[in-house]
Amino acid sequence: MRTLDNGKPPRLHDIARALFIVNRNAKTAIHAKELYSLKHKTVQKLLEENKAKKIGLHFSKNPKNAQQHSNLLIQVDNYYFHVPPRKKDFSEVPHLGEGDASYRNPKTSMPLYEAKRLLEQYTGYRFQAKSKPTYPKRQAPVFTKLGEPYPWHHPKR
């Protein structure tokens, strides 16, 4: 198991809080794809380690192209998250119908950078750093007297 900067393994409650913060910010983020990737990697690892539990399937609140589909409800500590289901989930977990208000998350606050760092350390997943475009180095302007050639210009002899 990975450890945090302080050498201790992350507590499940802290992972759940960080997951909640990343999920909440992903809903409005410009780079939501990266945050959702981090969320899915974390949920997948938690399920593999039996630290998360599949509760059931809910109908999506926002169906794409007006076609109803379902989301898998996952419980991590006392937090709940929806993730896209796999084919086998339809036969393994019950369908709970419409979303239920009883599956509410507690109020949580944590800086996004801290939540991302904790989940990155837990999963080993790193964001792909966006490289800034490189431009050729600018040269200082060269001034010559009127009628004289530029220093790099060599007229044919």
C-alpha cells in the first residue's frame, strides 16, 4: 500500500473526503476529464481492495440523448458516488430506480490541491502535465545604417 508524505498510509475517511472534493469540483471544472479520471482510478482501486461497496444502480438524472441509462452507486466510508456501470453490474447489484435522497454526503471542506495530491499518492495516478508551447528564442533587433546590408546578409560575389 502506498504511503503519504508523512509515511503513514491514508485513512479511508480521508480518501473518501478527497474523492468527494474531486468529484464536486469535476462537475464545474474546465479540465473535468482529468478529475473524473482520478475519481474512477480511485474508486476502482477501492473496489479491488474491498474498501468500497457497490450499493445498486440508479437511473441517471441527466440522460444523454434523451435515452435513460443507469449509474452505479458506490459507498466509500460514509460517502456515496455514482460511476458508470460495467455490464456485469446489471446482474450483480439490484436496481434501485430513481435517485434517493437518503444517499446524501456529509458536508466536507478540503482544498482541491490537497484532495488531488492525496488521491494521486493513493492511486499512483499522475495528471499528464500540460506542456506549454515552446517558441523560438527572440533575437534583439539589429539596426543598420540606411543602405547597408544586414550583418547576416552576404551578397553574391
